[in-house]
Amino acid sequence: MDKRYFTSFYETYVERIYKFVFYRVGGNKALAQDLTQDVFLKAFEAFDRYDPTLSQVSWLYTIARNHLINDHAKRRPGVDLEEIEGTLWASEDGRKVFAQQHDEQKLLEALNKIPSEDAKLIQMKYLEGWSFDDLEEVFHKKSGALRVQAIRALKKVKQHLRHPYSL
Amino acid sequence: MILWNIKRRLSSISRRATPDRDFIIALGKTLKDKGYVRTSRFQGVMFSWKRAATVLSLLGGLLVGTGTYAYVSPEVLPDSPLYGLRSTIEKVEFKVARTPAAKEKIQLKHLRRHLQEQQKLADRNYALALAHTEVLVRDLSETVKSMDRLEIPSQDEADEENMKAEEEAEARAMVAMDQEVLAELANDHKELTEDEVKIFHRVLRDQVKRTDEHVESLQELRRRDQQPNLIKRILRTQ
């Protein structure tokens, strides 16, 4: 695809990719910025090979995820990214951003207790700002099914908030 | 905690993770150094113009709709906030009229309308109606005075026998009388009671009707004088 069209591509997705990276590096702002820059530089280099018939968001998500896996392998060897992808964990800096209020902290703890795929869906939809249509490519499910799954996931979070000591 | 509250809390957390504007700009510059080019300024300008055109057309439609309502609606009276808009439109209408005769017609139309407003206002708010009467008297006085400026076009010597001098003199005499009546009314109206104001309005109505007829008669004189001239000019050229 012609690199002249990269402008709108960048402006549309920069915030979403930043948040995607941000929540997977424990809320470390400086690291999130570096990794986001790397993702977009890679995307720009590969843009003329991008097939416009494919989903833009899916293509960019793949680049971002692969870059995160490589970075994670260097920083935290022995820990699989997939294990923690559905878990919201926070560095010291991240906790300042994630949970400024007590009930937000409880909410994030509850989110960590639900199944990882549900947590990943809630995280990507409500924290990172993806639409259900975009998430079809990520979860390989129809947007309607994802909406239902999201509602059920939120109900599980609600359940954990009411009964914080339940398994 | 119901579901919408959970979504609201998640949204609040999400907003705090928004990237800094400076970072986005800096990354854009880095990409530009690598050869990333912004789409043409023209597209940006088109997008702005599109938005501006949409906003302007909405505002224009609102203004035209409001202006039409203010001008046409009989419910818009001097105590209405839209009355200023109506007055402005009337002034523009008067200025736009090209000939003195057209201006007179418009002035009379406005005068009739102001009188109707006055009557409606008197029903609702007697004190305000009385205050507005002065404006109405002034308008009527100006209309009558300006009728003096209506000119009969100059005639060829050969056409002078067609001019109805008597009719013109009579019309002008009526105009002078109207002015005298108005001068008296203008002095007296501040002392009037409610019943006297009603009588005063009736007098004003009659005055407007007579002024209307006088203007028509003067215009008729012009028309009658012009038509024979026109026919004669056509005959001369043949």
C-alpha cells in the first residue's frame, strides 16, 4: 500500500497500540513509548507490503504482539507472555495509573480472577478501546458473540466484587 | 456494583493510560524523518471546509428560519425577543426597495402591521402599548411627510393638458391635513386614558387608510401621465 496513506493509519491507531503495549508492560510509560515507536517504525517499513484487503487492525496488532513477545523474552526470560496477557499486572509506576482509588484497585483484582480470555476481552475492549468488529480478527469470533462474551465477563467481575473471597 | 458502573470505572482507568500529545507529535516527526509524508494539505483544507460548510449551513438555516418566523408571525410583538430581528428585516426591506413609490408602499405596509401589533399589545400590556404608541406616531408622521417627495415626472409641453392638476392639489392638501392631525395626536397621547387610547388607535387606523389612499392616488396620477407619454413616444418612433 502506498506510504502516503500511512498518515491516517498512524493517527487512527497510535492511541490504541500505545494502550495495548502500556497494559502489557505493567504501566511503565517510558517503556510503552519506546515499544510503541518501534511498532510503528516496523509498520511503516512494512507498509508497502501490506495487503489492503486484510484487516488493518489485525495486521498492526500482529506486529505489536510479536514485538512485545520479543521484548518480553529479553526482559523476562522464562515467563511466557501468553500467561500474563490476560492478567493486568502493574509495576510501581503502573499502580499509580491503574488504581488511584480503592474501588478501582478492587476492580482490577477482580479482573485478574476471571478466565484469561474473558479478562483479555474486557481489557482490550474497555481499557484499550478496541471495537468488537476489530476484535473479531483477534479472537476469531463474530462481534455478536464477543458482545455476549463481554457481558458475561462483566457479570463474573461483578460477582467477584460482591464476593471477593470466592474462587 | 452494576455493569454500567464497572464500565465507567474501566473507562476512567483507560483515560489515564492515554498517550501524551507530545509523544504522538514526536513519534510523528520521527516517522517523517524516515520518509513518512502527511497527506496533502489540500485534503486537510477540504476536511476543514466541509466541516465549516456544514456548520455554516446549519447556522444559516437556523437564522433564515428564525428570521422568517420573526417577520411573518403575528405573535412577535414589541415585547418579544425576536422583535429586534423583525425590525432589522423591515429596515433592510425598506432599503432594498428601488423606487420612491415602492418605498412608500413598504412603509405603509409596515405601518399597518405596527398598528396591528399595537392593538394586540394593548390587549396584553397596556403600559407597554402606550409607550410604543410614540414610535407608531413617529413612523406615521414620517410616512406622510415623505409622500411630499413623491414626484410627478416632468411632462412634455404637449402633454401638460393631460395632467390632473386639481386632483394632485387635492391629494397634497389631504396630506397636509394629515400632518396637522398627527401633530396634535402626538402632543396629546401621553395624557390619554385606556378608552382614549382605543379611540386613538381607531383614529390612527383611519389615518393609515387615508394615507394609503393618498399614496395610491398620487401613484395613479403618475401612471396615467406616464402611459400617454409612452404611447406617444412609441407613435413618434414609428
